[in-house]
Amino acid sequence: MVAWNVCEGTRMNLRERLPILITATAAIALFVAAGLHFDHFFSLRVFVSLFGDKAFMGVAAVGLTFVILTGGIDLSVGSLVGCSSIMAASLIQNGHFHPLVALSLPLLFGLFVGWVQGILVAKFQLPSFLVTLAGLFFCRGMGFRISQEAISIHHPYFDSLTEFAIHLPGHANVNLPPIVFLIVVVIGAFVAKQTPFGRAIYAVGGNAASARLMGLPVQRTLVMAYMVSGFCAALGGGLFALYTSAGNASAGTGLELDAIAAVVIGGTLLSGGFGSVFGTLLGVCILGIVNSAITFQGTLSSWWTKIVIGVLLLAFMLVQKGIERAAKRRVHG
Amino acid sequence: MKKNLPSWFWAVAMLVLLLGFNLFFTPGFFGLHVRDGRIYGSLVDVLNRAAPVALLSLGMTLVIAARGVDLSVGAIMAVAGTVAACLITRPKDTPFAGIDLHGSVLGIVLFSLAVAAVCGLFNGMLVSFFELQPIVATLLLMVAGRGIAQLFSGGQIVTFENPAFANLGKGALLGLPIPIWIAASGFGFFTLLCRGTALGLFVEATGSNPTAARYAGVNAGRILLTVYVLSAVCAGVAGLIGTADIQAADANQAGLYLELDAILAVAVGGTSLMGGRFSLIGSVIGALLMQTLTTTILTRGISTEVTLVVKAAIVVAVCLLQSPIFRQWSRGMFVRARA
């Protein structure tokens, strides 16, 4: 709700809000439809688990939103999740670091990867999908270099972190990952809408040339966007380690696609300059509902998830295109 | 730095460097021997394994030249491979139970490639008529394509016995593995298509400035459709080779991450990622470079995961060398250091 108020602060008109309204309507409609179709779907427990299962992807998607807002793309988030989860696990199990230190060091690694990618994109103007593709390979390789096998984490303090839960009525337990996810969403929404850095992101994504003429530090903004994405993906890796009590170098394979899907379904334009972190939260919700509904159904196989997400993605993109064209027609009379 | 270096210069330089390294440090890398009328050796192995990526990179070259990118080629490989495997085994409860091609290899190949072409048509329609960005338009099939392939196969890994079809991946002709011949003829076909007809020119025109191309009378929409269909068909052929090689279709693993290899091969090969200028031979060299690198790392007994890191480093290095801004910047550093 805080994020919603933050959105209102910028006085968007209806046309600008339409994509996010459509996404919100779709999320509610999907949830209600699934709730009417399946017994026990309408419970706090299922609702909470939507966030729990998708928390590490969601955190990465929030970071990715910043890069996409600048008009770029970050394909390295999935492999960064895997790399930082195995890094944290290895630091705890083999390096005997305190879990808090072990969970923080990968964040620095994520910032560093983001910084290098940002420099390559912003300073040397290499295409972002190519640079982050190389980043994907790099992080995956580094992760497997640390350990080919998954490392399970046994540490009293770490166990206390994984067991931490807020008990809600209806056997709903809110663990640490969904809490961190929601905090990241709120901070992300605040940074995007209320800080000079956030406004510079929108300006650069909308039109880099005019942003430069306005005197905005275009290069620095771009580099920082990739650093935010790297940081969030590394944080997602930490959440994955908390969620599974293990680190796995192959974790997050294909996660970049889910994250991009969440961002696009959330109404952020891939051409940059338009969208919101709050929309990404809704996109993550929709993916979570689809996943849960297909699990609830039982007889439908897991590949239906991919097909349904593909169809949803197509529908949302066509709707966005339609809105864009209608707007153009209005402008040109 | 001289201006008139061909765009694929750096890829060739890197390839020569790698081969030179192998000449001195990997004993027997250049050794070839003939057994049962087939030539064996590391070089043949490199060519054979590079064939699928080389095919993908041919199609990808045209797509990238037209200011696009095709992320769905890996998934289309899986689709084509699964369709072929299902046409052979015709498992019950799938749409393929009713299709009887009487085991004709040509029929199976054409049918699978037609399915791949439909996927390409879908991509092309989204890009040209709906004007979606290529990354997202092809992301759709990248996500959903494997799901569709699993729908065809019922989620199983489809294994089959069909020696005639398996020849596509394992057979040999005139001593060399058939995939090499397929990739070579693919290259010949694309070269003819691009340089023998006006298609190459139209693709370059569409890629360098779509608006200008339209005013000049180029039907940009149709060009886009064509390049995405060509790319998908290439992916289909690569998928058939992969499936025939292992005599099984795995919808989850077939062609996984190969779209990335193909894009890297194209980028390393000197095709401008901003659209316009392209080089087919460069992409093929890029694919060979990627495979030589992998084989070198394997034969030197370095663990395979390093391949990914080295690939990343090489791609960034080659792209930086091609970037005019980096050249300017590094020259600035050099001059300052001398002064």
C-alpha cells in the first residue's frame, strides 16, 4: 500500500496508469478465478506462499526493473542468483564465516559484476544484452568453479534465520524471504519515484540524448542501474540460500526469463522510460498465482506453466502496443 | 589502427592464436587418421561439433543485421527435434499418433522444418506487424517453445531407432561427418541467397535505417518475416542434427543456451549488433572459434566450467576491440603514457 501511495505522488494520468490497472485487474481476476475453481485456494496460507516461492525471483525482478527502465536488459540476474547462493554456502561451510558476513560478501560481488557491466554498456556503448549475456556465462562459470555440487548449510545462526517466521492466523507463516522481498519492493519504489537517481533513470530511459542535454549524469546513472540490478540479484541468491538452506550453482537457471516476464507483465516498457517497481510486484504475483494454480490442479503438467506464462506475456505486450498506438493516433489527430 | 581491416579480422586472429597455442602445447591436436573410411581427429571433431552453432549463427546473422535478435532458436531446436522424434515413434495420446509418414526420412525432415518455419513466422509476425521489440517477441517462444515441445512429447524424453534418420547426426560422407556437410551447404545457400539475390542488400537496408528503406521501396515487413523464418529453419536443421546424433529428443535440454552461443558467434564474427553491416563468413568463424575454445579447454584437462568464464572474457574482449569508443579511449591512454 505504501508503494501505491508513492505512485500517486507523481500524478499520473489515466492513460499512463492503464497498463498497471490492467495488470492489477488481471492479478485479482486470476486469483479469484483460481479461488473459485480450487478448494482451499482462498487462504492466507496460499497467498503468503505465492510470495515465499517467488521471493528470490521477485527481488531480482525489482533490480531488473531499474535496468529495463533505462532501456537496457540484464540477462545475468539468474546466474548471479546461483553464483551468490553457492558463494554464501561455501563461505559458511568451508570458510567458517559468520552467516551475516557470508550473506553480505556476495552482495559486494553482485555490485562489482553490475559495475563492470554498467561500465561496458555506458562508457563503451556495447549492447546491453551482449554484455549481460557474457555476464551470465561468467557468473555461471564462477559458481560452478566454487562447487559443482549443491552445498547444504548447517550453522546454528543460519538455522535461526531460516526458522524465523511471523505466525499469522490460518497456519500462514511468513518467513524471512517474503519479508525481505516486500522491503526491497518498498525501497525500490521509493528510490525509483522519489530520489534524483530514480528520476534520472526515467529520464535516461525516455530519451538519453535529452537527459544529457538536461545535464543529467547519464553514464553514472546507467552504471548505477546495473549495480542495483547486480545487488538485487545477489540478494536474491542469499534468499535462495535461506529458502532452501543450501547453495546451488545451477540455481536460477532461466530465472532471467521469469524476471523479464514479471517486469513486462507489470507494465514496464522494454524500450525504457516507463513503468514502475510496484507493477513488477504485481507481475511477480501473477506468475506466482499461475504457478500455484497449476500445482493445485495436479493433473496439469509443469510445462503448462511455461505455455501459460508465454501466452500471458503475449497478451500483455499486445495490450501495451494497443495503448501505445491509440495514444499516437490521438496525438496525430 | 588501419581502417580497412575486414570486420571478422579479430575473430580470425583469435582463432589463429588458439590454433597456434594448440600446435605447440596440445600434442596430436592437428593429427588426422583414417579409420573405416572416416577421418578422425580433433580438427574434424571441432568442425562436427561447431556445425549446429554455425547453422544457428547463419540465421542469427541475418536477424541481427535486420536490427533484431532471435532468442528462440534454442527452443525451436527442441521443438523440431521433438517433432521429428515423435514422427518416428508416434507415441499414443499425442497429436502424432495419427500422422504416418511411413518412416520416410525426407518426410520427417520436411515436416519438422515446416513446424520450425511456423515458429519463425510467429516471431516474424510479432516483430513486423505488431512492431514488438525483437528481444521480447522471441522471448515468448523461448519461454513457451520448450513447453510446447514437452506438450508434443508428453514430458518424456523420446528415444527412437531409425538408422536412416540417425545418419543426419552420426553418418559420414566422403570421410567427413554429415553435420559438417549440412553446415557447409547451409553456408553456401545463405551466401548465394544474400549475395546472389537482392535479399542481402534489403536486409542491410532494413537494418541500417528502416524508415529510409521503406521510402526506398523496400518492403521491410516482408524482409523481417523472411529473416525470422530463415533463422527458425536453421534452428530446425540444427535441432534435427542434435536429435539424430543422440537418437533421442529431450525437450528440456536440447539446444539449451545455444541461442547465446549463436549470438556470441555472430558478435565475435564482426556483424554490427546495431544492424546493417553483416558478415556470414565471420559468423561461421565465430562459431568455429567458440568450439575450438571449448575443445581446447577439454583436451587440456581444465574443468569445463572454466569454458563459460573464458567465453565471457573473449566475447567482451572482441567486442571492445571492435568498439570505436574503446579504441579512441585506449589510444588516449597510450598517448598519455608516452607523453
